[in-house]
Amino acid sequence: MRIDFLFPGKTKQDYLAAGIDDFCGRLKRHAKINVRVLKDVKPAAKPDLLVKREEGALLLSHLEPKTFLIALDPEGSRYSSEKLAKSLGKWRDSGVNHITVIVGGALGLADEVLVRADLVLSLSAMTFTHEMARLLIVEQLYRAFHILAGTGYHK
């Protein structure tokens, strides 16, 4: 399985970037991992909606046509770690061999991205920074593979 992560702009907080790198390294034992950091769309006196649309268009332009898209959004479905693992297993068993995970910028994701998504996922009812959400989804996918494998990491 291959998992791509699309992130608009680099992770500025060093401790979060280190965590993302750590869990991506761990994930490489289970899947081919590719983190693609795209150019940040600069707000420069543009309305928020325009910034979101530009960022959305940029993200969508980097998607491969047949990828299974997971988009993070506060209004998305809330999965437990076990449900995410079960879903990952079903996707894998049904022939999904390429997943792309998109975490939007500070303004969230454009509607065009959410409409394209195969799964719109919320990490929590709480609010996290978009940079923290990056770390959380990478860790949760690592956890999902360990749940599927029946290892002790999940406990």
C-alpha cells in the first residue's frame, strides 16, 4: 500500500515536524510513504474564501486520479482508532492500494476538496492546529496498522 500526505506549507513547529518525521519513518515498515509539502498560498489581503479555493485547487492538482482520498475536516466522520484500523483493512482487502491524506491549512479545506474526498474525517470534537492535525493523522495511521497486526502498540 502507498500513502501520500499532502500538506500546504511546511510544518513550522520543529517538535511537530520531528514527530511527523518519526511516525512517517515508522509507517514505512507498513506502507510506502510520501509526504508532499506544497507551496503555501499567501493570504496577502485576499478574502479567506479565495485563499481556501486557491489552496484547494493546488491540492487537487497534485492528486492522482485513482487515489482514495481522506480529507481532514472538523465536520467529518469521527472514527475510533479501532474503526480506522478496520476501515484501513477493508480498503486494503478491497484493492485500494493508494491512499492520499490531505490536511488543509489554517483556514481548513475548500468545499471542492471535501466533495472529492472518499472519506471526510474528523480527528476530534476538539480543535487542533493544522500542523498538530498532521502529526495526529500520521500517528493514527501507524496505530491502525498495529491494530491490524495485533501488536501491543495500541494498548
